[in-house]
Amino acid sequence: MKPVTLTDRRDGYGIRAQALTGVLQLSRIRLVIRPKLPIAGNRLIDWLCYADNQREPDESLRNWPLGRDGYAGLVPAALLHECRLLLRRGLRREYVRRHRVDTTLRGRLDVEAQATRRFGAVDQLHLQTFEYEDGGWENLVCGAALTVAASRSTDPEQARLLHEVSAHFPSPRQPLDALPLLARARYNRLNDHYRAAHAWARMVLGGGGASDLLEPYGFGAKNLLLNLNVLWERVVRRMAVEAASGMGGRGTLHGEGQIRTLGTRKAKNTPLFRPDVLLAFPQGSGTSTDTRFLAIDAKYKGYGQEDVSSTDRHQLLTYIAGYTGAENPLALIVYPSPAGPDHRVLRIEGPRGHLGRIEVLGIDTGVAPQDAAVPLRKVIAGFAGSAVTA
């Protein structure tokens, strides 16, 4: 399913944005896409930081006003805040290789360049030097992200501040050149304080962040789109794994507990059937080999006012059949609930008896993520307790 679809109708064009919110810049029209399930602006930055496992933001960032760019405008604001903190601390400097042409020898002579470009003449020397400066990859990433964010922002004051701060950072010629640097990023005690700024830089540059929070629709179009569906999946995953870890469980490893569809014509390319979050708990009864699973699906849907769709019920029943036993056939749906926490249970019955139980949890988006996770922790604790006493 495409994140944004455009259809031609008799009376014009129809645009469907799925779970995206933000700004979509077309040739003559600038569209501001508002979310169907809103999170208060003074809370959204908390949820963004929680989804990407970052430190808590201070009050100046949490109270950033939502301007014309809506939710997506918070990401450049967060990048600006973190880069200011870096400037206040002082940018990291290191020895950077530079290629220079000079009349005196300093550093190493580039023999190949001297022979091919000067044909043996020594009036000018091609040199390789190492300069102690702030041109390291950490600062290049910040400079590229600040430049892109300044060009995308429609808030004049925010754009001005982004331009001012970007002048203090080195930047590659093309912003896309910073993405390979982020892909190879390695952190240690000397550059660990750059992590937060780089997390927001990934979002601005379209290179990931909280699993592609910002969709990379092109740098020239000045689009700034926030994928709330992916954001919600990351939030629920962290809530569930942290809750399970405190109760003797864990998040499953990559490739563990897979459901496959066999017998298809393209069996080799058939994707795995896997929930958004899969938790593993010990079986109990003194055994150490068996594992019990709890499947959790994060749904960015308004299930506080509407019924769970038949498609989602069938999906969760497949998880119950594949991951749980007859003693506790349970799976969870977790959705955002701006009106406050909500909890209801769907019991699926068939001609041969009880098929499974789906607990539908509404997480309150008006409070801090740690407080909102309380209902989910209670349900996971009940499942963990049943696993121990089974």
C-alpha cells in the first residue's frame, strides 16, 4: 500500500495519505495533512523521543508551537535544539585529510597527482595534509541536516535560526552524501553526545530515524511528512519489550517464531507472517526448552469509536493459532486513544468451542509514554504470571 495515492476523478483529484501527516508540496499547491488521531503538540515530542529511545527533551523543546508544518515541524525544531547544545559544548575536532596545492612542501607529497597534473614541474606542489578541524563525519551530518531542514521549513523564524546554526557546521556539497556517513556511524565515549542530534538528522534527511518517520519524497520539493503509523509501532514495541523484560520475558530475536505460508506459487518470495511485537516467556513447570509467545499488533486506528475490523480479527486469530497454546490463546491489539485509556476483550467462539481471546487496549496519548504504558504492563504481567504457573 502506497503512503500517498493520487486518483483522477471527474470533479478533480483525490489524495489519500494513509497514516502520514505533515506537508506535501506539489507544483502549485501546498497541502497540509492533519492526523486522524491527534497527539497534543506539547506531548508529541515526548512520544517521538520515546519511539527513538532518546533522552527526555527539556521544556523549551516540549512547548515548541505547532506552526504551518504541523507535527512534522517538530523534527527540525528538535534538530535545532540538539545542534545548539553541541555548539554550546564545542564541536568535536579531529585530524581530517585535505588535498592542497601550495608552493612549499607541507605534509605529504602526492606523487601521482604531481606526475600526472604537473608533468614533473615543481612550481606548485600537490600535497596531502592532515588538518585539525571540525570537518569530521559527526559535524558533516549535522550540517547537512540543518541545511535541508532550513530549506523545508515554512516558519520564517525557524528557518532563520536553522540557517544561523548551520553556518557553524561544515556541510557536504550534497546533503545525500551524509546518508552513507550515518549508515557507517560508530559511537564511543568521544562522540556519544552526538547520538541525539544524529537521530533527528536521520529523520530530516529521510534516512530512517524511528524506522522512516520521515518519508524521503525528494529534497527539492520541500516535503516534510511524518509517518504516524511507524511511530506508533515503535512506541508499542518499546513499551511491550520493556514490560516483558521486567517480568522474565524478552522480545524475540530476528528469525525466531516465524509463521510461513506454504504451497504458494512463489513460495521463495512469500513474506513471513509476523506481528509488530512478539514476546517470549519461559514455559514454567520446571522446563527450560519450551517457550510461550505473546503476539501484539500496533494499530494506528480509531478503535475507541469503531469495531475491530474482520481483517484484523482474522490476523490476530492467526497469531493465536501459530504462537499460543490452548491453555491461554491470547493476542493483543494496541491503538492510540486521545480520549483516555480503554480496554475491552473480544472472545472468538466457533462450532467447536473457544478459538481465542483478543484484548484491545487503548493507550492514552495525552500523558507521558511511561505513564500511558501502565495498562499494557498489566496485561503482559497477567500473561507472564499464567506462563509461570502453567
